[in-house]
Amino acid sequence: MEGIQHKTVSVNGINMHVAEKGEGPLILFLYGFPDLWCSWRHQITALAALGYRALAPDLCGYDRTDAPVSISDYTCFQVVGDLIALLDAVAPPEKEDKVFIVGHDWGAIIAWYLCLLRPDRVKALFNISVSFLPYNPKAKPVETWKALFGNDYYIVHF
């Protein structure tokens, strides 16, 4: 797709597929469920043309990125660790200490946690569709969404 390069990067014990294009300050794109890196293909191309390096990984368990067996490999903490390892590999702190983050849906949730857990690596955050919700161990999100939106709401459905 219009000069987008694909590669696999070994990070945090998994092989992560990434799509990238451009030179300049890094923008990390994080997609929502059930999407893949290609959700950002138009933004990658447009921002690369404006002088940015656009990078969109497939997160753990999606498409060409490894899918570990253990459910503990899919926590927000673990996924943020995967992303920090990715940044360390493709934009080490000594070359680019902070990057722009863009998130949508599930990717926005991960982006919020990335900012909270590793603010030292974030230049700015732009999220689409998901505001910050602090962790509440008593909350039951699927039950809440089911009550509000019914059984056909995509998260409830899946």
C-alpha cells in the first residue's frame, strides 16, 4: 500500500508485525478491536508525506504478531511493555526519547495506560472515541454495555 514497509520486530518475547512509512518524528498508531494495522493505512501515508515516521503495529495476538497462550500476556500492563520494547527497538530513547501516540477504541485504552505507565516516552497523545476511565476492579464493563446497548453491541457480541 503506497510504499508502506512491513517488518517483524522481536519484542518482549514475541514477534511483532509493524507497518511503517516516512522519516521524521515518530507517530505510533494503535488500532481498536477488532481492527488491524491497516485501519491506519490512510493516516500512515498522509502523515509520512508531511514529514513524520508513521508506525502501526499489530498488537499481541492479532494478524501477523505472535499470539501467546497465556491470558496474562494480554493485560494492559503487558501490552504496554510490548509497545515500550517496540519503541526501544525502532526509536531508542537516545535517538528519540518521546513519540506521538494516536489511539482508537481498544488502542486508545492502551494509549492511556502507556501515558500513565511510561510518560517519559510520550510527547503527545491523541485518542479517538475513548476517554480515560480509571481502573475499577469492581466494574463489570461487558455487563454494563449489555444493559446500555444490548446483546448486539460489538464488544458484548464478541
